[in-house]
Amino acid sequence: MARRSILLIAALFIAALGTAMIVVYVQGIDARAAEGQELVEVLTVTETVEAGESVQDAQSAGKFETTEVVRDDMVDGALTSTSSILDDVALGAIYPGEQIISKKFGAAGSEAALNIPDDKLAISVDLTDPARVAGFVIPGSEVAIFASGDPEAIKPDGSTQKLSTYTRLLLPKVQVIGVGTTSLTAKTTKTDDGETTEQIPRTILTVAVDQEQAERLIFADRNGDLSFALLSEKSKVKDGRGVVVQDIMPEVFAGIAQ
């Protein structure tokens, strides 16, 4: 009888211990699931802050507001007040929805200066609004650069042969260190009814690259078209053969082959 009592007590103890371990495990899962999901306050922009505009003027104009964001979405270095940058000006245009970080501000008169990393070169390219992600690329942004072209091969006899048009990754990750002014250029498109001309905004963007990247970027810019893709901390980019016209219209080339 005593033995049965002992076994019963042991069984109850083991069951209680197992239940406690399950509770602790579930609580751990909940804690991990909630990690980084709590809301934090940051300063964001409500209206475009122009390059050279002082923090005090922007604040007086109501261009800053406190916003709650999930901690995982909080930009590294995001500010909760303007006290540390109150005497500074914007080094480049800052757009609505952006979180305020100190590196986008500096002393008056420094907004035209480029902060070039010690081991890099500064290269500028001229892009349309769509090719620069509709204005969301700003100084400090990291971008992947894609190149598109319609190349020709020169044969030994001097004649040329058109190759397939392509789009492929040129540089997987570079930092934008400057955004220049925007100008309008005319673009003429041929249609069945003739030609149409429209004004396309173009902006000069400057990136920090090493020598090999600079050579690739200059060549691609002079012999094709460039497009920037804005990267986040979780973006994944890998090199590959790219896309050619056969990939876009395989049925057309299948018909030609027949």
C-alpha cells in the first residue's frame, strides 16, 4: 500500500513538473513571437523637407510628427525629438513618411558636400523618376542597380550583328551619397499616328563605388539604360544571367523556330 502511495505521489509530481515545463515553453514562444513587435515612437516627415531647409523652419511648418511604429520597422538611428539636430539643416530632400535620422542633417552650408567613404569613388548618373524609384531614393539609401541594353556584336569582317536585348543585375548593393536637382527632358515616341513628345523629369544621383564598379557603371550608363532598386535590410539580391527577350515572349520565338 505504501509503495502504491509513493508511486502515485511520484506520478503526480512528474505530471505537475511536465505541466510547468509546458507552461514555461509556451510563454517562451509567446515572448519570442512578441519580440520586436511592440510599438515605439519615432519622428516622421509629413511634408517634404527640402535640401538646405533648417530643422527649426521645418518644425515650425508642421513637417514633423511623432508616429508609432513596430520596433522591427524602426530605422537604425531614428530620432524621437529634434533636440540634437535643432541647429542643423537637411542635407538632401526628405520625403513624407520617412523616419528622421541625424545623418540626414548637418551644419548649414554642408548640404552640397558629398560624404565619400575613404575607399570609394563618387559616380553620378542621370535617371528618370521611375528609374530612381519615383523619388524614394535619397542620400544614405542602398540600392541594387540593373542595366538594360540592346547590344550589337562586331564581326571580324567589320559587320555588325544585333544581339538579344537584355536586363540584368549590374551591381547588387551600392550606397547613394547624393541626389541632385531635377530637370525636364523631352522624350519622343513614335506611334501609328506619328510622333508624340512628352517632358520627362530626370535627376542626377551620385553613388559610392570602387574602381571596378565605377567602370561597369559608366559603361552600362553609356551603352544602355540603368534602373535603381531600393533595398531594405531584408532585401535579397543575387546575380544571374538576367532576362532576354526570349524569356518575355517565348511563344514568338517558338513560332520562328518552327
